[in-house]
Amino acid sequence: MSKIDEMIKKLCPNGVEVKTLGELGDFYGGLTGKSKEDFKDGNAKFITYMNVYSNLKLNLDTDEKVKISDGEKQHTIEYGDVLFTGSSETPDECGMSSVLCDKTNEKLYLNSFSFGFRFFDKELFEPEFTKYLFRSNELRKQLIKTASGVTRFNVSKERMKKVQIPIPPLEIQREIANILDKFTELTAELTAELTAELTARKKQYEYYRDQLLSFNNVRGGLTFANPESVRWMTLGEIATDIYRGSGITREQVTTSGIPCVRYGEIYTSYGIHFDKCISHTNLANIASPKYFEHGDILFAITGESIEDIAKSTAYVGNEKCLAGGDIVVLKHKQNPKYLSYALSTTDAIKQKGKGKVKSKVVHSSVPAISELKIPVPPIEIQNRIVKVLDNFDSICSDLQIGLPAEIDARKKQYEYYRDLLLSFEPIGTVLAKQASKQASKQAIISLYQYIYGYVEVMLGEVATISRGGNFQKKDFAESGVPCIHYGQIYTRYGLYADKTISSISNEVAQKQKFAQPNDIVMAVTSENVEDVCKCVAWVGNEPIAVSGHSAIIHHNQNAKFLTYYFHTSMFFEQKRKLAHGTKVIEVTPDKLSDIKIPLPSLAEQERIVAVLDKFDALVNDLSEGLPAEIEARKRQYEYYRDKLLSFKKIA
């Protein structure tokens, strides 16, 4: 049983109390009556909308300031307050919460687009717990329903008052917060590692791309065979035609019609090359249509940064498409993918940004594009370079898809366990179905194993325990159904077995109980406490019949690991308390469910078993080898003894 399970069983066995926010506290608003000037040279710290939106707990390491006059009446944030975003473009992003978890003497003011909630009883909740509670799936579902609107959605505080939250005991709140803090830390570390891996691979790809496309005569000790065959040419020299596209507004984009590209899509949706357009439009709505075709290079000549300006992509599809405004189309007779790769190098990016002034919007032009200079090798060299870079690009793309997917998977795993830990049964409600509870139990066990390395569980939480059948030794047959008799566990079997030494007839077997592969068979009747509960793991490939005075333990763990544990002194101390009887000692199978087991992950169980198997093999070798060695020495001694004591008679 996990620590949380024990705490719930002890502190709230019948469920937890549930109350509405309106019953538990009051709401208050953010700053009022402030102008832009008040935020230029402020004297007091204030919490921004994004600080609330982006953080489970408020980030107090901020330089955001607001001007507050002496005696000015504004709400300040206090330790334990829960803050919410008040509005957003979608209901899913409304009511995002953050909690002040750090005690501070500094006055904190809240932005006007958020609002706060303060509990009447500040001892009722741990802030480290509520930071997770209000981000849980169940609470988010309720909070989203408080928002309404059309183009912008706003949270209703009246509806917020009706949001219900569970009130578990403080000890349970602290334990859950501790678990989730550790899991959050592990998830953050993994995300950082995966992100670093993605960045490293991207830089590696860019390095080799730039190396291939530099065409210096000597590079890293290597000399190119025909560097003179590579010409450095401007795009104006390469182009057979170069022109601007024609404006296509967002309202003119349709789901069908003629395919088209708008300049913003070059930044967000297209890579080095593409073969299908994501947008379409109605040709009748375009006053002066400008087309592009297979092989053409498209440049976005309006952007938000100098580094990105004039980003380009090669079209390798077969349709005739429309180019939107702020796009330059370049026609040529080179390998289109090669040109696109060459135009994405560090050198090309520097050329594109040369002379540009940093501002909110950066522009380029046809003349500026025409002056860009790139290396142009013979077409066969271009083709080879493209083949190599396509492979690099494919690997990089797989990483860009795979690693973020892995990060997303870890995030979903975290959210699943968070919601599982924050699910409480209200007082008076019917408990979930047993199957669902068991699935949740297994998930909690896995979570504890992940964080702490192992979890202490009751055997009944990972196994079902049943009694054996009723056949006796007189029912043994020369062939038939394989079986284990409880007495044989003491005398004929070791820790595990994949073959039985006895069988019973098919007729007798029809009325028996069976152990399945990976089950454990335990003898629960003996002449002494020391031997009772001796067991064997069945690792064969078929079901076997089990006699009476036995327990069949069916589980989802490593059978040999459990069997090793059932031979430890820790298990002995527990079984001793369950044993009863005088001449015959017995342990009731049902009582075995309460046996406590320290349970590591399956991978760790396997590692431990591998180590113990080696020790077991060594001990068996010694057990067999030493007696044989002693016997040999004894015979040697007897031989010399008899030789020494054999005297010839005097003739």
C-alpha cells in the first residue's frame, strides 16, 4: 500500500469534503486607474498576465514595476492567494491559475487583466498543493465553463463562485505536493535534455551544410578536386526571371480552388522545399494573379526580424500555383533544392540581413534578392550535394518530430499522474468500480517506483491469492496433467521450476485448481513456523494442477523476484505473525494479502534476480562440490589409514 493510500485510509476513509469557492473565500480585482505612464518608472512590483498564465507558482524574480502613490488603495497579493487570468481568445485558456507560494514582505500588485482569490481560512490549504489542484484536469473543466464570449472570452466571477474543490487533510496535501514537485523536476530535466539534443543535432546539420556549400579550396585538410568549376554568382545572374507576387488576403483563402502561398506561410509552414500548398483561393478574386511552378524559389520579403528576412523555399510540386503579396518568385535552370539549401546557409542569411535596420517590420526587395551571391557548381555536383543534404534534413526533421513528441508524451504522462493524485472521492459518493480502482492503483505504484525507486505495497495490491485443489499423492499418475503437491515444495523443488516431477490423470485434473505460468505456488501447511510458506515460482509454459494446503499467487510482477523475497527474514517476520496452530502450523491464504513487499520497477526486479541467480548457482555448486570433496578426502584418509594399520605377519 502506498503512503498516500495509508494516509487516506487513516485520515479520510469515507472520502473528503467538497465545497464551492464561494463558500471558501473572496475574489478581488487587479490594478485599477492606471495609465501606460504608470508602468514606465514604477516603484512597486506587479505581476503580469503572462506571469500568471505561464507559471504554477508566481515567479517573483521579475523587474516589472508599477507606480503606486502613498496612500493609494489597490489590492495586494498575499501568501496562499490563487490568481486567475480573466480573459483570452479561447475559453480553454481562460482562468489559468498561479499561486503565491513564497512568503515575502514585498508588496505585490496584480495586473488588471487578472484577478485573485483569497481563502477565508488560510490554514485550510497548502499553497504548494493548490498550485497543482487548480491546474488539474477536473478543475480546468469547471473553470473553462465559467468563460463566455464570441471573439474574446471573459471569466464570470459569479460562475467561479460555484466551482467545487476537494479539501483533503493537510498531511495528504503535503505528500501529493512533494510527489508532484519531484515528478515536475524530473520532467523538466528530461525536457531540457531532449531540447538540448534537438538543438545540438540542428547545429550539427547546419555545420555540415555550410561546410558542403562553402566550396573553399582547402577545408579541414581536404582539397576539392575541381574548385575552379564552382562559380560564385548573384541570383540576378542565375535567374531567368524574377518578380513579385500579388496580394492574397486572409479572407480570400479558401479550402478549395487554385493552390496558393501567402508570405507568412513561408516562415511557419514550409521548409527547404515543399510539393503541396496548404492554402487555396478563388482565381476570380485575384486582380493580377502571379504564378509559380515546379522548381521556382519563393522568398518572403516582409518579416519580423533581420535574421529571418527573405526566408526561401523551393517548390517541387507539379501544379501551377499563385504567389501572394510580399513574395518574390525566382525562375532558373539549376537544381531547385540546391538553390534552397545554398540560400539557407549562414553566409546567405548574413547577406539577406545586410543593411537592414532592426524594427517591428523588416523588408527586402527584388533588387536586394538579385544581389545575393551563392556558389554554383555543375549540375551533377548540385545533385550529389542535394542527395547528401536531403539525408541530413530527413534526420533533422525526424528529430524535430520525434523529440518534441517525446517531450509532449512526458508532459501528458505528468498530467495523467497529477490528475490521478488529485482525484478524491467526495463524502457520501459511491466509490469507483473495482477494475478502475485497480488500474489507478497500478498507475500510482508505477509513479512511486519512478520517483523513489521502489514502493512498499501489500501483496494483495499486485496479486490475487487463491487456494489449491484437493488431489492427494495417491492420485499421482505416470502421465497426464503436470502437478505440484504441497509436500514436494519442501522436499523436491527449489526457488523455481519449469517442469513438474509428478502428474495426475485427466479425470482427476478436471476438478482441480491450476497455477498459470509466472504464478507462485506456496505451501501454507507445515510442521514448523520456519518452513511454512515455502514457495516455488512456476516458470514453465503450461498450466499445472496444485494440491490442497497450497496458495496460488497470481500476479503481474517478476515471479523469481517475489520468490526470492518470500525467502527473506523480512518475510519470515511477517509470516510468523500470521501462522497459527500447534502440531500443524498453518497460514490462511487470504491473510497473505496483507504481506508488505518493497517493490522496485520490473526492470530493477529483473536486475536483482540476475544477481541473485548467480549467487544461487554459486551456492549450489558449493553445496554439491564441497561434500564430494570431503567424501574424496575421507576415502583417501581411510585408504592411508588402512595401509598404515596393515601389518604383515612374521613368518
